[in-house]
Amino acid sequence: MTLLVVGAGGFLGGEICRRAVAAGRPVVGTWHANPVDLPGVTLRQLDVTDREGVRRLVAVVRPDAVVGTPYRNDDWAVTADGAANIAYAAAEAGARLVHVSSDALHAGRATPYLDDELPTPIHFYGAAKAAAETAVRAIDPAAVLVRTSLIVGEGSKQIQLCRDALAGRATLFTDELRCPVDVTDLADAVLELVDGDHAGPLNVAGPDPVSRAGLGLLVARRFGLDPAGMKTTTSTAAGLVHPTDVRLDSARAAGLLRTRLRGVTELLAA
């Protein structure tokens, strides 16, 4: 089964490629601006905003399955239109599609979000991710929409942000609850979904809700850093329109998948 990973140059996309190769799958991965080094992966340059370019690549690769991971926080064309282009090409080729979405499409509330809840975006990136889901579902109702949260692990920008805040070089919010997930757990879950028949939205996140500031304290404990200098604030004080309490209920995924989605407390245990 040939797997096409669109966005192999990203943190999650690269990990999906590595784990798929380790499992013996033929893998083709795409990159956009900067070439990547992924042993065992056939690499192709791709601009996801070029619909015909996406179609041509998929027609040449003839994948059995496609995983779409590309995004750019401030770029609608990449995040929303790119997802639609990938879905169109995958459907045209008859390939199974796993689209990686985000908890950012929710507004935030005091109770966790279930898998099938409609998006309620309140900022640009959330709106782009919601539009991406809408397009994917319209084009390919059999596609999986993996709604995930902060992705942590070796090389994670989330962990580096915490380290920067502990050194006084960045600021962490105390009022933004998320459910971090390990990049290897998420990659394994995505590969399971590639082989399965689940369709529609599925929350795939860790079981531990934590604020970014709380994540910073866990990082401090894990790496033996002094938390006293950690800079914190609230999103309100920072003047940002941001989702705050965005906990994902991943009980359905926990029952569906063999992969155990570990909590961030376990992941960062000293």
C-alpha cells in the first residue's frame, strides 16, 4: 500500500513518514520550501495551493492512501484551499484520505468537545481549519478528520516555547487549556486510521488537559529547570481573541485504536 504524506517536511508529517517506513510501507512525502531528509521516503516538491499540481502528483504516485498535514497559521490558501485540493485529488484517485485538523476550530467552553461537534471558530486560523474540514467532508465523506491538539515530543516547538519562557524569552498563557499529544502516538494513530474505515471527525489527543503555563512547569520538572523565572500572562491581558478551554474528549479514539494516547504528565515524567 503506497502512502502519500503531504507535508512531510512538518513535525507530524515527518514522523508519520518515519514510522510508516519502519513498518515496511512504500512512502512518498512532499515538501514545499525546504527539502527534507527522510531515509526510505521518495520525496517530491509540491505547492498545495496549486490544484493542478496536486492532481498531477497524485496521478503519478497513484497512492492507496493520502495523509494531509500541511498548514500555515496565517495563510488561508495553504490551510483551507490546500486541504480542498488534496481531498479533490485523493478522491479522484480513489485513495483513502486522512486529513489532520485541529482543536483550534473550537471557540472554547467549560466542557470538553466531543468528536462530532460543529466548528465554532473565533480567530483566523480556526476559521481556516474549519473551512478545510468543510471542504474535505463535502468532497470525500469517507475521509477521516483527525482533530488533535498541541503536539509534543523530541523537536517539538511547543516544548521549545516552554523552554524559552522558562528562560524569560517568551510568555505562556495560564488560561488556555489544551490536551497535548505525543508526536509518535499521533503518528501511529494516523497510520491505524489509514488502514481502517472510520469516517468523519475523530478527536485524537492526550487525556491530560493542561494550560501552556502548566505545560511549562512540566517541562521545567522534566529537564531540571528553575520555574521561578517563567513568564506568564492571560490571553485577555495580551489582547488576543483566542480559544481558552479547548479540551478534546478522545474516548472514542481510545476505544477504536490500538495506539495508547499517553497524557502529557506521563510523557514529561522526570
